[in-house]
Amino acid sequence: MFSRYKKQPAAQPVESAPAPQAAAQTPAPKKATTASANAVARRPIQKKAAEPVASDRDRKRKERLSEIKIEMHRELLENLNLAALEKAGESELRAEISAISSEILESRDIVLNREDRSQLTKELYDEVTGLGPLETLLQDDSVNDILVNGPQQIFVERHGKLEISDITFKDEKHLMRIIDKIVSAVGRRVDESNPYVDARLADGSRFNAMVPPIAVDGSLVSIRKFKKDKLAIDDLVNFGAFTEEMAAYLQAAVSTRLNIIVSGGTGSGKTTTLNALSSFIDDAERILTIEDTAELQLQQTHVGRMESRPPNVEGKGEVSPRDCLKNALRMRPDRIIVGETRGAEVIDMLQAMNTGHDGSMTTIHANSARDGISRLENMIAMAGIEMPLKAVRSQISSAVNLIVQASRLQDGSRRMTSITEITGMEGDVISMQEIFKFQRVGLTPDNKIIGHFTATGVRSHYSERFRLWGFDLPPSIYEPTAI
């Protein structure tokens, strides 16, 4: 009936379907202990189990569909002509999978309603051509991060908050099969001898996995989804990440080719901020980007993108960010943008900023502008460069002009909490001045941050540079906001 994609059945007796295994029951969470009578000033601690909200009927239905799906997926792999699938279109393949699965269901006397059949066909299609249970989350635009803690626990981040998903894998073997499918597509491997891997999905999303025995309770997977529509400056202003005055200042800073570092913690929006700042770069400039995993989405015409590479199975073939940066300096760039500086490449980045590549940008992990300077000093020390501390600081102060601090606040919102200029050296200390900051006031009853952006009252050290380049900012943008 399905001669194009179905293998010809061999003349052998049909085995009876194995009985589905009982789903493992999640242990009930322990009850929270009552607070001490003496601790009347403390807020009561509410312990809540991380469980998806679902009725028993829905849970049993999903368990049943999961059992059927695993068995039918095995049958499909045995019946489908995988070589012919490469030339099949999506609609044609969906129809073929639906037809073969209906045939298998009838042969096993399994009755499903239309909704369950449709769901089963979709999940089988995802298993055959995609990433199984993860496909639904990858297609959900409201999900930013996918975090897998073993086969039975998948968390997602929506609107800055983590929540547990009701999607699970069948078991550790099912999860490992999906991990192997991802890493093999990009020429990587993961096993006991190489238990962690960093890769990129076909859509550009960042993928990281760590498998047993390093991961104790099952494989750990994190996926940072790639944003197809990058956020522009106007979008970030509308979202409250910073103000129009701060945007005008940053436009002047980027356009006048100040060297900028975006600092912040994990998930604070450093790459998003760097993308937004790059929109102010003139379209006529030649830009080279260097990243571990390509995430930047620059809209300029003349952009050269480079991606570092880890060593292969034999421990050879590694291309480090520093190697990319050294070669970039020989390729006549107007600006160099490094996705993240975390090691020895800091030396070459500072050299580039100091030797004619004004307007270069990078990101670092730091909690404040002053911490960012300390991080740069530490990275130079870890690179094995023996220089006096004063010489190191002098190199940093002459290379870096501006530090933009991005932070993820406790309510999940992301803000540009500080814009700080580096003005030079005073003795052995790098002198800095903060131009804009986010002033926190308090919390609402539902734990939302109350605060506002304000200038500090300090006039920019680069005001004359801005004026000479045609960006004569009004003095009013440096005046503190009165609340």
C-alpha cells in the first residue's frame, strides 16, 4: 500500500505487542515543617513541589499515548524506507506516517479518538524527523530557555521565570538518543569518555549537554533558543530595558567609535544588548564577529562571521577564539565584535582596541563595571602574561571607553542598570564615572521591582568628541530624574 516509503515486509510471524510498562510514579513531596514559634519576624517559607498542573485524567492519557508512541516509533523505524525519506516533503511524510500508524493501530486493536490520533501522528513525526518531545518547546515562541534535568523533569523559562513543563522523555535511553541525534548532526560526540558537549541546533539555538556518569540523576541539557526576530533599540526602550535618553547617549557612543564592553551575569541580556548596540554601526563599515556559538544577528551589509571550534575525537583541530581574533586583525576590519571574552583572547582584544580598531565591542561576565575591570585584570593574569599591575591597568584604561552593565533582576526583568565611562588613570587606580543608572525603590506585593532610570548628574567625558562627530547631546539628558 505504501510502496515508496514502507519497507517490504519479510515473511515471518507477527509478534504480539508487549505489555506496556507501568509508568514510574513520582514520589510525593514532603510536607513543609512548621516554622518555629519564636521566629515571628520571619516571613513564612512556602515549599511547593515543582510539578506541572494536570488532572489525573490528562496524566493517564499522556502516559498511555507515551507508551503507544514508543512502541510505534520502533515499528516505524523498522517499516519506513529511511533512504527515501530524504526526498519526501513534510506534508507527504506526515500523511505517510499517519497511514502507517493507523495500520499498526488496527493490527493491534488499539482504538484512539481523533484528537489522540492527531497528537500521536505529530509526536511520531517529531521523533522521526525532529528532536522528539523537545520539538514542541522549540516551536513555542514564548519559551526562551529549555532546561532538562533527567528524562522526567523539563523546565522552561517564560517571561524571565522558570516553570516545569508537563513534557517528559520515556527514559534515559530516549533522552540519550535525542542528544546523540543533535550532536552527531554537527560532527560532535558525547559518551562516558567525553561526557559534555557544546553545540548549535539547526536554527541557531545554543545546546549544551552533560551525560552520566558526570550527570548523576540523568543527562542534563540546556538549550538557549535563538531569537529569529532580533530586538531593536526601540523594542528595548518599549520593554523598559532603558530610556530614550540612554539610547541617544549609546547611539552617540557607538557612532563615534568608542570601545564598549557589555558586562552582566548569565541570562542578563548581554548578547541582546550587543545586538541592539550594533544597529548604530554605519552600514559602510567592515565588521568581523568572533563567537563560540554564533548568536549575533548584525544587519549591516559587510559582516564576516567566525565561530571557534573545539578539538576533535583525537584531540586535534581546535580553533580557539584567540586564533580567530589573531586572524581577524589581518583581515582589515573597521570593527571587531567578540561574542564573549573569557580567556587569553582578552590580550588580543585589548590590543585591537588600542591599535586602530576603534569601536570594537565584546561582552564579559561581571556583576558591576568595577568588577568588569577586575575580571579583565584576572584574565590577563590567567593568560600567563607577566606585566606590572599598573601597566595592565594602563592598557585597560586606554583600550576600554565604556562599560554597559546589564542585569537580570529578581522578578525576571532585564534592565540596563548602569552606563559607566572609563576616564583614565589616577595613580595606580582606573578612574571611572557613572553616567546613567537604574535606581531601585522597592518591591510590589507580587514581588515586582519598583524603580526608575536616572542620570547621575555627571556630564560625559566624551561630550566634546560627540560634538565633533555631529552628536551634540543636550545637557538635559545628564540631569537626574526627579521622582
